[in-house]
Amino acid sequence: MSFDSLWASLRDVGRDARSGGYRRFAWTTVDLTLREWFTGEAQGRGLSVEEDRNGNLWAWWLPPGHKGDPRGAFVTGSHLDSVPDGGPFDGPLGIVSAFTAIDLLRTDGVTPRVPVGVVAFSDEEGARFGVACIGSQLSTGAMQPDRALNLTDGEGTTLADALRKTGRRPEHLGADPDLAERVGVYVELHVEQGRALDLMNRPVAVASAIWPHGRWRFTFCGAANHAGTTRLADRRDPMLTFATAVHDARTRAASHGAVATFGKMRVTPNGANAIPSRIEAWLDARAADEQTLAALVDDITADAAARAHLDRTSVVAEGESLSPAVLFPDGPRQRIRQALGAEFGQEFGDVPVLPTAAGHDAGVLSTAVPTAMLFVRNPTGISHSPDEYAEIADCHQGARALAAVMKDWVT
Ligand SMILES: [Zn+2]
């Protein structure tokens, strides 16, 4: 299967030698290398490649004699960027499986009657500019170009400048008016980011829904002072308020049956012998429905405010992004389950249907086009970590499953 050589060709790109994790951030030289890789693999297969106005890459396998723009296509793919020290599977598995599925169909002598597209969405993880799914959100119109262009990375570089530096035209960003016509269905294959399939002892599942989720920035302010000479009673230490908020968030998440995580913080002045004056921290919260999510964040904010009062500090919480719940439509899901049942029924029986608490471009696209997702077993459930792992045999099953779904759709 061509999967193995495709997979090997990505192994070293953007890998940090010390952590063993990947640092594939949007519009960096590593990102440009990944984009070249995508283009090379597509062109090597005789697929035409285009970069849309938002930096998303599309490769097209068109029916024989097809003229003009692709319409009503079967599109599959994912993203190539990563979180800081991410694993190798989150994103690239979907794109490598997409190319592999095309190879499998061609080996079988299949010619598509409708166009097949492979897409690599730009900046899915939001690792550099702090907002996830920028490429797909711009294309569906969920994010306005002005907002995107003014986002800054840790060094203060705006997305507009980062785009300019790589020869892109920031003024071109915006909603893609052809998206709904071009994409008949978008099926994203992704490594599972939990252990549900492992617990069921099954290699592949179909997605039912994505939990609503969002990011909130909490700014805790106090007073900087000497770590040695300031009496405890005199301190106004925002780190203390923050530490309590981290703990309370965990307790509140458990009581709501949800998850809440403070995973990123910035300390001012960030000195080992100074009480900080200011902590900025980012809360990631996710729940089964939007009311629960809102109640969870309200509770965490109220807890932090109460604690700030005790500590004589202050706290402000601001929403940075909110992704509503996604219910993947029944039609494509049922069709996929039927196709997989016909292909693998003997081996695996009915394909499981799972929700996920992880965001994906497929969720963003679901507002514009029919979407579906396939998940491949992750035996440890670990993701967004150098330890993220999937068995190669399961990856092969995933690629075979995607090929079966593709064949069902395009022949
Ligand atoms: Zn992903």
C-alpha cells in the first residue's frame, strides 16, 4: 500500500529532535515544506493542484474528459499543521489516507464519474495565531478576513504579515462563493482522540457529532513585588488566584460532565524572584451541549472572581472563539456505514458511531456542505502529544475504508 512510503516521507518534517513532537505552524518554513510535499504528491499522481484565496490546498482527480471547474465533488483530506509538540497522526493521517485511497481505486481500475478532491486546510490547530480552523472558517465565511489578518503570533507578527512574507496576498482572504457548489460532500478521516474504539476493539468508526467548545482568555491582575521581602498578608498575587481557578475549573468540569483545561499562560514580569503583576491564561472548555458549556464557563468565571476578591486581585474573562455543536447529517453517515458494511461487514460488523470533543475542519464546513468523518483507532487515546500513536495495520484499514467510501460515492 502506498500509505507506508507517503507516511515515511513526512516523518522528519517539522519534528523537534528533543521532544520528538511536531512543530508544524502555519506559514512557517516547515509549513511551506509541507505544502510543497502536498503539491508534489498530488502532481506526481497527475492531480491538478490549486491554492484557494485562504491558503487551503486542493488537489483534483477529475473524471475523464471533465472540463472546467469541479462541481459536486467527493472531497476528503484534513490538515498538515500541528499543535506545539503534536503527534504525527492528527491531520496528516487524513491526507496520507486520501492519497492512498486514490491509489487503491486506481489500482482497482476505478475511474470516477464525479470529481474527487483532496484538501489540506490551512492552520487548523491555531497554534501560531491562537484561533483554530482559520482556513476553513474564512472559506465558509464564519470568520471575517479583517479579524484573521489582525491576529498576531507570539512574536507580534500579524497573519497579514506572515502571509505577505510567503508571497500570499492578504487582501484576497475571504469567503469562498463556490465552496457549496464545488464540494458535494466532505469526508475527513482523522485519528481518534480518545479510547472509544480501543474499548470496543474496533479499528474504524463514523462520527455522529462534535461537542461545542471554545477558548476564553482570563487576565488576572495584581501587584508585582519582591518575593523575599513582601509579607504574605501584603501580597496581591494573581498567580494564587489563577492557581485556584485551575483547580476550580477541574471541579466544575467534573460536576457538569464536561472538560475544562488551562493549558497556556503568560506571566508578567515572569521572574523567579518576583510576585507577578499579571497572568494571562487560556481556558479551553467543551461540553455535550451549548447550555452546559455556557453554564460551565459562567461557573469557572464566577469562582475566579470570588477568589480574586479574597486575594485583592482582579480577573477578566473574554471569549476568543466559540465553536457551536456540530451534528453530522444522517444522509452521508448512513451511506458511509452502508458502504463500509458492504466492504468490511464480514470482518467488523456494523461500523460504530461516535461523538468527539475535538474540533475539526469538517465541523466548520458542516455549515456549508454535507460533511462526515471517519475515525481510526488510537490505542492509548493520547493526542496533541509526541506520544500520539496508531497501529500501522489500523491506518491501512482506515485508508481501505476511505477508499471504499470514495468508490461508493464516485462510481
Ligand atoms: Zn486534527
